[in-house]
Amino acid sequence: MEKYYKYKSIPNYTVGKVNGEAERMLVDTILKQQIYAAGFEELNDPLEGVYLGEETSNSNYLYLQKRNAKIISATRSHINQLMWAHYANQSKGICIGFEVKSHQPQKVNYSNVPVYSNDPEEILTHKTSAWKYENEWRFLVSEGEEGVTVIETETDEGKKKNFFLDVNITDIYFVLFPNYKSSGISNVMSYENEVESRKKFKEGFFKMLYREIQNQPDQKKLKENLKKINVHQQILRENGRYTEEARVENLLSFIEDNDLLTK
């Protein structure tokens, strides 16, 4: 089964508890094995979905298809430096490796030529060439499909349907840094402070995951799920390249063996 990757920031985890909607969503992604499918209006490319022929008789249909589209963006690499920088909080975050049984993704096509098409799928999988570094694949999901869960919530604008796709999370990657003390870098204090900051981000995140399990009625099942997730450490070298390190251990053992629960 093909594996896909999603880069995520982990802000505000130094306190070891959930502080907001983004934090809650990331925790639920791992514990519930579900990934949120964003609405078209939540995507980050201002030229997303621009196509020729908007004024045709089919334009209302295409507009509604765009408006109702639910999309999960993923990539095929966990060592993409720009992805770590842009989507994982300057490498302070994590990269989640996952598999999907119920859906096949569509590869995004990159071109600066606008799409001329009446096919919503073709429109929704087109981006300008500036985004080519992402090597993006998209899962397009709809209500009622196998593996799709819809949860309704109240917002300031009224009720909102939130779409989630069932996945099998297999891996979590995070980035370590080499010891620059021996490399002749003069600003050692700044480097050490940065390393300590990144360490606290990750420790807080993993600690919070475990604490969240304690509040769930199905603790045993959730812990078994964590045992199936491999934790990987990657080294960011001075040349800007990532060195793939061997799997450390499963996520549950990583939390327990590193005494994160007592810190």
C-alpha cells in the first residue's frame, strides 16, 4: 500500500495540554486515526481553482463543486526541506506517514496556464508552478463515502460540517540537529537555546498525547494504536540535507522510555 506524508506544526505544546482547535485536531488525527479534509476556501493558494470558461452555462455547477469540495493534501516524501520549513514550523513540528484504504489520491498538476475544463476534479488538482516543490497528492472526499466521517459543529457563522478520512498512521518523523560545537560555529549559545526550544516542543506534544489517552474510555485500544506508530529521528545536516535515521521505537515506548510523563 502506498504511503503518504503530511507535515504539521505543533505550537503551544510546551505546557503539555491542548490549548486550542488546531492542537485538538492534531491530537485527534493521531488518536482517532483520522485526517481532516479542508474546504476549498481553506486552501493556501490564492489562484487555486481558477479556470477558463467560468461564465459558461456550467459555471454554477462548477462553482458548487468547488465550494463543496473537501480535500486532504499530502506529499510522497518526509525529507523535503521546504515542506519542513513551510508546514512544520521551521522543522519544529512533525511529519505524519499514513496509508489510506478507502480512497485513491489524485496527483496535482502544476502549470501557469489556467485550466480550461468542465471537470471539477481536473480543476481541483491544478496549481501554479510555484508550488511544484510540494509534489502534492490530493484525496477528494464527499459525504456518504466509505471511510469518511462527518462531524457537525457550531461556529460563529452557524453550523459547519467537518469531514475526516479514516487513515492508518504508520510513522511520525521529527528533526534533530547535529552538534555544531565541533563545527566552529561561534554562536553556540544561540544554537543551544534553539535546540532546547525544539526539544520542549516535541516533549510537550508527546506528553500531551499520552495524557489525552488517560481521559478516554478506550485507553487500551488507543495505547495499542500508539504501539503501531513508528517514531523516526532525522538529522538536519549543515548542508541543508536530511539524513534518514533508523526507526527509534514505537510511539508508546518512545513516550514511556524517555520519561516524558515525569517531566
